[in-house]
Amino acid sequence: MCCLESGLDMFHASMCGPAGTLNTLLTLTNYNSTRHLSFLPGKQLTFLNRSSPKNPIAPGPAQQLLGRRSPLQPTASRAPHRSLLRLGAPASLFSAMEMRSMALICLLCCLFHDSAAISTGTSDGMERWGYAKTRPRNQLPRSSTLSSISVIFLSEDGGSGVGRGNFLEIGPLDVNLKPRNWTWLHQADLIFVDNPVGVGYSYAEDRSAVATTDSQAAMDVTEVLKVLARELPTLQDSPLFLVGESYGGKLAAMIGNSVLRAIHAGTLKLTLGGIVLGDSWISSEDFSLSYAQLLHDVSRLIDNAVADANKMAESVKNKIAVGQFAEAQKIWTDLLDFIDSKTDSVAIEFSAVGSFQNIYNFMLDTGMNPVLARSPLLTRTQLMVQNNQSSGSAPTIDGIMNGIIKQKLKIIPKTVVWKEATLEVYEALANDFMKPAIKEASYQMSVNVTVYNGQLDVICPTIGVEAWVNKLKWVGLKSFLSQSRQPLHYCDSDKYCSKAIKAYVRSHSNLRFYWILGAGHMVPVDQPYAAFRMIGSVTKSLGK
């Protein structure tokens, strides 16, 4: 699926791959002169959303989803433009700025003209879209032009970036389809990825095409970037930042590794501006060893349970040491169950597939997380209730992705249901889930690396993050660790001012570490302005 989205436009182009192929979704968003682009494995669609930064459009049925053409040529030589999905938006909405951003849509369609494996479009042939193959039975969509700064955002837990990352965290609209105050789209183009294949709208018609290793998932994204770099010369000159949170952070490190090797080999022409690892699942060993200490120190874990929790964590460490990662995962899951029983359920949530647990925030109890309440993540009790009902009240993100968004995209097969996570994908990566990625993170040290973590996170606790950062194979590590931290107040805007310290940052050479106060596992949700300013600093954007 391809989606171009902006303060003025949101465009999703959905393409169908041949039987037996893997289908991926891409989203591109443009805000003013910047565009937001997102990829994800799945069928592509065409969808636009319009909201001006100065005069946001209310998400009414006639104005919320708007698609239209973009000029490829300067104004003087422009051909007439027509709408992709005209839903009754008033003519006054079309400004000169919007016409500039509309060029992205037409260019996108033109890119797919003759080279996609399967393409489709309007009857007049002016709009076409399709997939580019990344490996056998695997196709990813190609997309349109980008501006000076681009950010690829990989959502947590190998989930849907196009859904969760976009609507729940940093995209221009929230789950109520209302404008988000501190969208990262003000700072850079955004590329959301539903990765690995099988999450979000993405699917594999042949199950053998589902990625079974982190490296495979990383290579899929790298191959898409190769296609984009060839088709979009501007991408070659624009700094590209890889941002990942949780398991998406681990994938970001893997993708960064793959991208750097491709750049050095001369097979990929682009500039990697940096890697940003947020509450990232880099070292399951260090995290497991941190749980008991953290939860006891904050009075969530009773003292007589600490020894047993540490014993289980040591077992996780031992299994990882001998390469028995699937066994390590089972023990790790048992460890979380044990913590759940000894902490009166400290924000333990289970996915809709009933297999993944996420200790989001040690200040919350199960059912208190406002974000998870809007996502497919459910408590064990809720899962049992839902599984015994023929129909139920789907979480808000499920509702919009399988409702209004899917309806407006039109080209998603009826049999494809948007899923934030699936048991199939989770089990396919069982042998890689617990593998550390410290080596891959170390390899990134030739570019700018930013690590950020929420103070209240448990699943990827800050003390565990500090532990794996101390293991980086980097010549500047000792000097970095000797630096003091700088407090960040963020009282420098007429829109936001807080006298309280919102974060700390330590930096040396090309490594930065942000400690985000008052945030759990999803920093952009808990501390949106701090996250907004952080990404602006990382990308050197002047967005406000």
C-alpha cells in the first residue's frame, strides 16, 4: 500500500501483486514543502487526507479524505488536473501550496508506469501504481518524491507503522482523525512501514514469503530504498533517518546495517543521516536482567520475589549465550508471567493473537494504558471475552483501519483485514526475537546515532538500555560516558512552555542519549512535545 499524506494531502496507493507474492504497503506524507512517506508489507491503496496547518479540515465525511492530482511540470506548462477521490471538499481549499504538493501524487503514479510487476490505475492512464520485487514472492511498492529530510518510522513490536505509528503516535492525524498538535510531519517527511510482512494491510499469498529472520525483514526495506533511490534522484541528496521503537528499533539497527553495506558497495545511492533507536529491543539479555531490580526499586515487585525473577533472567541469559533463542523466548515469557503475578499486573498487555506481552509503564496497571486501549492489545480477560463473542467493540485503531480508511482506499481485498500484529509473524521470527543487535548498533557508529528511552518503561528499561550502550564497540564510548547530562526544559515556544525538566541528553561526537522523563514505552505518546523537539534536533529541522 502506498500512502502519501500531508498537511494538505494524504495519498495511499495500493497495488496488487501476482499470486504467490508478498504485498507491502507504503505511505507518503507531505506537510508544506515536506512529504511523509510510509512503506508496509501489504496491498497498496489510494487515499488522501487533507488538513492545512493554519486551517485544519474537520474530519467530516466530505472533507476528511481527499485525493487529487499533482502537477509534474512548472505552473506555466501544467496540464489540467483531476481528483483521485473527490469527496466534496470546497474549492477554496485548493491553494498554490496545495498545487505544489499535488505534484507528488502524479509523479508517484508515473513512476509505476511500465516497470511494476502488476500495475493499475485510472481509465485515462494518468494514474498508475504497482509493486517492485525485493525477493522472490515478495513485492514492495515504489513511491514519489521526497523533500530535504526524510524519516522512516518503524513501529513497536514489529507492528503496523502505517496504522499504529501513524494514527496513534506521530502522524498528522490521531485515531479520531483530528489534527495532531506535535506531528513529526512538521519536522520531516515521514515513511511508515508495516514490517515484517503479515502485519497491517500487508500479507503474503504464499506463507513461505513471510520473513523468518530480522535480516530478511531488513533486506526487504533496503531493496525498496534501492528502487526509490533510482527513481527519485532527490532522495539521493536528502538525509534519510531510520527511526524505530521497541522491536522496530532492533529492525532499524538491522536496516541501517544493511543500508550502509549497500551504500559502501555502491548498490544504493543515498545519504544515511542517522539511526534513532527508541526504547529499542536491542538486548533482551540486559533487559531481562533489569526487570527485578527496576520493579523492586520502584516498589512494584515484592522483595521475596526478586531472587526468583533474577534466577529466571539468568536462565534467559544462559540460553542466549548458547544460541538457544527460541528457548530463551519461552523463559522470558514465563518471566513476564511471573512478574505479572507478583506485581498485581503492572501494565501487562496481551496482543490480539494472545502471544505477546508488553510491560509498558510501571506507573500503570493493566487496563490503564490509554494507547493500548485504542489498539489491538488486550488483557488476558478481554481476550477471552472477545474470543467468545461473534462480534464486539473493536479498538479504535482497528475500527478506522478496517473501516473508514479501508473504505476510502477501495483497492484492499475484502479478505484482507488490517492487523497490528499476527501470531504467524511472531512465530516466524521466534528464532530471531531474542537475538541481540548490539553488534549491528555498533556498526552504525560511522553515522549519527541517537538513543532515547522513556523513564517509566519496563519492557525495555532504561537501566537495560544503559547496559547495552556500555557494550558498544565504539572508540568514543569512554569519552561519551564521561560527559555530563544536560537538562531540557522546552520553554522556548509560544505554543509550549514547561518549567519542569522534561528530558536529559548526553552527547559526544556522533552519539546522543535522551532520557525522556514521565514517558513509558511509547515516548511520542506520553511526552509528545519532548519527542517532537528531540526529532527536530536530530534531523536539524526548524519545524515548530
